[in-house]
Amino acid sequence: MRTVSSRTRRMTFKGFQMTKLVIYSHCFAPSVGGAETGVMSLATGLATQFEITVVTNTAASGFDDRALPFKVVRTPRVIRLMKLISECDILHIAGPALLPLLIARVMSKPVVVEHHGYQAVCPNGALLKEPGRTLCVGHFMLGEYRACIRCQHATSSSYPKSLRSLILTMLRRSLCKRAKNIAISTHVLIRHQLLNTQVIYYGVRDPFQGTSVTTKQKPPQKVRFAYVGRFVLEKGISVFLKAAHECIDKGFIFDVLLIGDGPERPSLEQEIRELGLVPYARITGFLRGQDLESALDGIHVVVMPSVCEETAGLSAIEHMMRGRLVIASAIGGLGEVVGDGGLTFPPGDHRRLAEIMALVIEKPGLILQLGAAARTRAVKYFGYLRMLHEHANLYRAALGIEVKKNGPQITNVGA
């Protein structure tokens, strides 16, 4: 178990006295997702500069919190949550969770809300219209509340519950207007239309420590495309499989790897059989640790075919930092993150995706060329220390502390 003294913390963050920071995240490790990963990364990186407590409703389920360089409080009762918030200097909420927002408002505590989803602008938090989970035009922000109620009713047992969901969204948004907000992409900033908002991109550790070295030194003889993530409808994995089928029909030879698991796995397995992809495609199931690293080391191109408005695309950033070519649907914050560091296609357009895959197979040198571009973009915009600096400066601003031009200097971060 790692311990860090207050003296060490004060010395490593020059000019910034120890501050009690509570980070509230409804979901946290061992749960897996972008928000969970973001909170873990942030809390670990700032653990030598702040007295951090992560509060979550996720049970440990065997996860060893003692190995973390910060305190974790799981499933607290309301009284315990109130005490934790009352004792902190600043509250960071990963997603506009209503209860801690209300408590902080009553106690007049400085609040920073980081928007990993759309809970402040959509009753279902995903900007997906039910039934069918199609893209929503933004009925809530347009004031078309009847459409929101109908959407919620499609997955709810009653209209009263749908109305309640709408009212809670209104309350969340009202409370966010009184807080400092973080949008994890410019797309999220535009969607939320909250004036007191700053864009802070996800930051990931650089496996090559700032060098230009990439993991692939020569074009592969046989390209391996992979999807990495949850098997859910909105990730558009079926689009990827249909594109692969078109490429095979044209005589191209390549491999497809699906790394992950989820409720759509049975449907995907059936689709693989129906499209004749069994000789080419393989599902690994959920992997972590060394098993995941070994699987990732064997892939050349990551395909992210989302059909929902991704807020950012943390997985894309991680692959780009490793110098890996990413092909992604140009939707939401995902297209913004990839930018000129990869290849994009219209969401849901499997024919255009097939054309891009065929191009990469015919010109495998693109894997190295665009992989280098991906890494350059990732180093420039998605650095880990940059993310820590920007969060720390925002906390200072929320506390009314003057932020120097170059910001406080973080000279050591949690491992």
C-alpha cells in the first residue's frame, strides 16, 4: 500500500496549499467506462497535491482500494455524504449527480461538474430517441418536453415516471448553471450551452515518454482490424461487420478482432455466422491487464463505428497516443478527438467504412503514416500533465485563488 505524507504533497505542488478535494463519481472501479477511467486517472495524478476522497455508489466487489493513493468511500448513506461534502474545500462531480449537487448548493460549497454524458440536457442522458435508440435532435434544449416524455415513456412503465425524469433533468441543469463546468470536448460544450464551462480534454499517459517511437516499424503483410469496447447497440459494431463483409466479397484478406463483451454479444456472434465472417473474425471476450496488452499488440487498426454521439472517445485517444491508426465515425466528440490524426466516415455508413478499410489494405503504408499523425495529435492535445494542470487551475479559480499564467507546477504525479 502506498502512502504519501502531507509534507510531500505540499512540496510537490509549489505555491498551492493542501486542499481537501472530494470527487463524486456514481460509477468507479471495478466498473469499466470512460468516466470511471477518467476519475481514476485524475485522482491518481493529483493525489500528491490534494487530499483526495473519491465517493462512489459502486461496490468494491473484491477491488482493493488500499492499493490506491487516495481514500475511497463506497455507497455512503446520505448523512455520511453530507459530512464528506461539508468537510471538503471543493467538490468535483463526474456527471451532474443530483444529490451531491443539492447538498453542495445548500452548504454553499464550490462545485465543479465534469460532463462525461448528457444528463444535463437529456432525460436519458444519452441523446438517443426511444424506441429504436436513434439520434435525438435535442428536444429538451428546444423546449419540446412532450417529445422527451414520449421518449422516456417508451422505456418506462408510466407517464408519471417520465415526467419525473424530465423535472429532474431541469433541476440538474439549473444547479449546473450555478457551478463551474468541464466539457470533455467542444462538442459537449456546444450541446450543453452552459456559460460557465471550460473544455478540458481527457489526458492519457505517454507510453513512449514524449519520443516519436511507434510500436509498428514496418507495414503488415496482413492487416488486423479491431474493435475494442463494450458490446452495446450504440457502438455500431454491426456497421463494422457489414463493412468487413463487403471487403471480403471484393477479395480482400484480413483479420477482424472484437475485444470486449456486453449484451449485444449473442447478436454479434449470429451476425458473424450469417455474414460468413467466421474464418476472419474472432471475439476475445472482456480482457484486462497483460491479456489485453497482448491482444492490442497484435492489431494494426482500431475501428470505432459509433452511431451515438460519443462525448469524447477516450479509447481513441489511448490508441492514438500509442501511434495506432484509428478509423472512427465522424460523430460527436469522437470525430473531434480523431480529427486529422486518423480516418473518419459518416456514422452508420458501412459502405464508406468498407472503402476506407480497402484503402488501408491496399496501401498498408498508411498504417505507419497515419499512426504517426495520430501520435503527434495525441501528444499535442491529450497529454496527461496538461489535463492535471487544467483541472488544478480550475479548482483554484473555483476557490477564488489567483491562477498564475503558467499555472501551479506539478513536479510529481501519482503512479
